[in-house]
Amino acid sequence: MGSPATRPIPAMTWRLALALSWASCGHQRVWTKVEESPNPLSVQCWAVRYPKAIDCSWTTNKATEMTPEPDLQASFIATYRFGMITQGETHPCLQPSPEAQSCVIPDIQMFSMIPYILNITVITQQGTRSKLVPFIAEHIIKPDPPESMSVSPIPGKQLRVQWEPPHSWPFPRYFPLKYLIRYQRQGAKRFQQVGPTEETFFILQGLRPRTQYQVQVAAGDFMDYGELSAWSTAVATTHGSK
């Protein structure tokens, strides 16, 4: 039997092939079951710092027999490679400690259709179990929300909305983002949405005077890879009387 990170996993081959096919179709989240019995791990990876790094995290499934008792400390081994599990060199996914339930892949192969294969192994006194998660870097891009939002009334039933790219997005000049804006009048049941725009400001027009509006902004990759960010924290302001 091999090490915990590389030991054979029953029924792996056909399930991994299905997962790779699903990932190549553009799905962003990949939850890959690689064993017949319930898997103790739920894993997700997002490229919030593209193209600098990929951040992965996982949780243990409390419904499985592998969940450690309160006095049993679990540790984890996180590795990744490019391509199928039998190909290529294995690299460590960087963890702050063996007990941490997160890791960072610092080396992104941009615009490659060869998937990453992340291998997370949980180790307890009850034994070891592994989970494989395949993904393409561009498919899991998801920026953090825009920051430093401000909303200011301007003449002519208008509001000027301004923001900055998330500080976690390392190279906005070379990997630009585009933005959607949504706003809601006080008392209204639904948001109205405008955009996308490549600028970091937008003028909302045709607003009601002396009416409070709340505004949010979301960011997405310029080339529409991955998913939009979560919406930014809402900023409320009241349009003037003119």
C-alpha cells in the first residue's frame, strides 16, 4: 500500500473520467466523489487571485464515520498535479499547518486545458480517506467583491457610483475586470441592474428625487471566465430634491 496521498482508491477511474468531462464543459464548482462509500470531505477551489494563486478549502462531513471525535485530531495532506492521477509530478498544495483545512496552489498554468487534480487526504486514528478534485484554472475564477464604494448625488436625478477593484486581484491592468451595478429604491421589491462596464464608476440616471437608494457592485473576469464575485456591501444614499 502506498502513502496516504497516493494509495489506490476503489472505483476511481470511471468516476474521475466523468468528473473531468464535467469540468471541461465549463462548470465552476467541482464536487468529485471518488469512493463508493460516503466521502468525508467537501472541497472547493477558487481563483480569487488569478493568475497569482488558487485558494482551496475543505470541510469534513459530519455524517460519515471518518469525522474525528472531539479528542481525535485530524490532519490533512494536500497535493496536486497536472493531468490524470498517474501522470506528472506531484506538488504540495501549501498549508499553514497539517491541521489546516485550506491550502494554496501558487503556480497557475494559464489557458491550459490540462486539468489540475487536487488530492486531499484526511488522516485520523480511524484511518485515512482521500478526495480528488479536478478543475481548470480559468473555470474557477471568482474575484472578491469590489471595494471602497461611494455613492454621491449629482444634479439631474442622477447618482455617481464609484469603486475600486478588490485588492486581492493582483494585476487589474493586465487582467481587467468588468462590473455589474444593481440598485434598489426604498420600498421597491426588486433590484434594477445595469452594466457591464469596464470603468470603475457609473452614473445612475432617471432616479426619483428625495428617495433613498441602495447600490451594490459585482466584479467578473473581462473574458467571462468563471463566476461573478459576490455583491459588494450595499451603500445607501438619498437623491437630492433637484
